Amino acid sequence: MSEHLGEHAVVLGGGMAGLLTARVLSDHYRHVRVIDRDTLVGMTAARRGVPQGRHAHALLARGQQILEQLFPGLLAELTAEGVLSCDLAGNLRWYFNGHPLRQAQSGLLSVSATRPELEASVRARVAALPNVELRERTVIHGIVGTGDGGRITGVRVSGEGGTDEEEVIGGDLVVDSTGRGSRAPAWLAELGYQRPPEEKVKIDLAYTTRLFKLSSDPYGTDLSINSVASPANPRGAFFAKLNDQVAMLSLTGILGDHPPRDDEGFLEFTRSLSAPEIHDTVRNSVPIDEVVTFRVPASVRRRYDRLTRFPEGFLVIGDAVCSFNPVYGQGMTVAAMEALALSEHLAEGPARPLDFFRELVPIVDVPWEISASGDLAFPGVAGKRTLKTRIGNAYIARLHAAARFDGRFTKAFFRVAGLVDPPQALMRPGLMLGVLRASCRAKNRP
């Protein structure tokens, strides 16, 4: 760009949302600084600031498309580094409601990269931008504003270089991408602003994960075996092939039914899954690391779009706006969609916070409805079950039943779940009629 909106932009948080935000801001500001408390440069392992990084992650199809748009050739780089990829509906084995779905080629890619691998590749691309600086091992204390609090002008930090002395880093725009633990609501309250209203779905979910050296191949041409939790069996798993010898198994348990960490309990949990091949493989394979656990008490959506006052020069993005139940794999993809929205927003001029938050609403609405409605299918999850939710869950159950025997329903479902097609695509008259017919036939088949 020949013109810039300002000299300095500051991004709080160096995770995926922060990196994608920095990539977009680099087109609009002369200098962009990304601040994070962890070591970033050269980091290829899971970071302390991303505890979910050691567990199964998903980059949905729409997210993969956006990353390739922002970083052309990224998939080729990952492939050259040994990262596997495949068709989302054709080469992943999905179990819903106790039964495998019929596979079908959808043309949508699933990248079998771990979170650290994917983040490291994106970070390297961002760090290579001439006007982006990564400031690591730095503690963020809060935002700094003008005397009347009407504009945010920087952020208070300490820590880089081994010093605890605070300093202020100025910015024409400060973007909070610090994730579900964001302190932006408290910072706003300190400046006299209203905290954003919150919507919560309490799920009391836990992931328990371990890597295994395989003694047999349960995959064939598939790259993952995914046993999705359901009200009939609320235990789930994602069993992803990382290379020819190693696989990652993440067990999931909702509403306090958390997967055990001990060897015997872990193995016994796999016996209860809908996909029997997971237990059959793991019991004869060799664990190569320690068991790790990650807990998620609730999905949380902060409704910044409903505020009437907000300081200029400050935005919030990614999980800091909405943190989803991670089993749906939506977080990184929604962050990528929001980064594109930010790019389009800044193309019209300096950031207008309340307008930007309203622009995020349609982006967040769809994945939030998918995950919240899916969670409310479990009787133990507290929340209002509207008529729309009940009808929607009943229809999706029928679609999954139909997809057991016809791959076109599998393809249609994952185009929506992958955030490529809108949910209305599943309501086309021809598709709905086919679902109702096929699901009725499925009731009479084992």
C-alpha cells in the first residue's frame, strides 16, 4: 500500500488469531508489533500460553482456504515438511450416533498438522514480513488510554530482556487476540465502560491426549478416525495419523465424564467408544509420551456488538470475542474469517470498533449456533432449547442416519460444518426429501 492508516499497530497475543491479525494489519500500518508472554521465535512445540496445543486440532475447510489466500503456497510448504492432508469427507472416518458415515469426496481439504506445526509455519510467514516485529517473553499488564478514556493509545508491558520494569508501547491501534482468557472486559470496566454481555453454554469438557507408536495400521487411505460424542454415548475421540508410525489420540468427555489419565483407565475409556478400531489399535501400540489433559468449563460468547460505547483505537478478535467448544474445531477458522473481515473493514479507513463488532456478528452466529445447538442435544447441558434448536437437532440426527448409506449427505454436512456453505444449504427441498427417505430406510437397517 502507498498509504497507511497509522504508524504503529499492536497485537496482544501471538497465537493463530494474533498472527492472522498481524498479517492483515501489515497491509495498513507502517509497523506492527506482536506481543506475547511465551517464546515465539523458533518454537515448534506446544507453548505454555496455548495449553490446548498438545491436543487434537482441526483447521476447517474454510480456514484452510483463507490461510492459503493470506499465505500463498502455505499448504505446499506444509506438505514438503511431511504434513499430511486429505479430503475432509472422503478420507476421514467419521462416526456419528454410533455408526460410521459413508465417505465421499467433497473437494475440501483437511490438513493433518498439529497445532504447533501449523502455528510455526504461519508464524514464520508473519515474522518474514518486513514491517512486523515479534516481541516475545513479555507480560501484558493492561491498556493505556487518553485522560478521558475515549481512545486507547498503547499497552503497558514488562519482561523482555529479563527486566520487570514496566514500559508503555504506543499504538494507533491495539488489538486484543489473547484468547478465552482475555482481560479486555476488566480493562474496559477500569476505564468506565460497560463490560460486554456474555452468553455461556456450560459443557465441563475435558480432552485427554497421548501419542502412540503404531503396531498396526487401522487407517488404510484415511488420515483420522473420529468418534463423535452423542447423547447416546457422550464419549468421543479424535485419532489422527501424524506419519507412518505415529498417531495422536485425543479422548473427549463432556459434563464431567472426563477421560482418565492412568494407563488402565485411558485404555478402558477407548473400549467405550463407537469406533472399535481405536481400542483395537491402541491396546497393541506403544505410548511415546505422557498423558496430558485440557479442560473447558464452557463455551463463551462476549457480545461486544451490543455495547453502545467503546474506546477508539482498540479492537477485540478471535477467542477473545467467542471461544467455542473445541470438539467442533471452529476456533482457528473463525479467527481467519474475522481477520478477513478486519482487512475489509480497514480498507474503508481507520477502525470503527462498534461497526467492526457488528460486522463480526454474522461470522460468529453460524458456528456459535452449530456448537451451542449441538451441545444442547445433550440433556445434561443447561440452556434454553428453542423450537428451532429442537427441530434442527432432530433433522441433523436424521441427516447423519441418511449419511450412513449415502455419501452425498456426508458431503453436504461437512460443507456446512467446514463453514464453506451456509446452514441453509442443508434445507434445500431436494436434499431434505432425500434425508427423510434415507433416514427412514436406515431405521430398518443395522
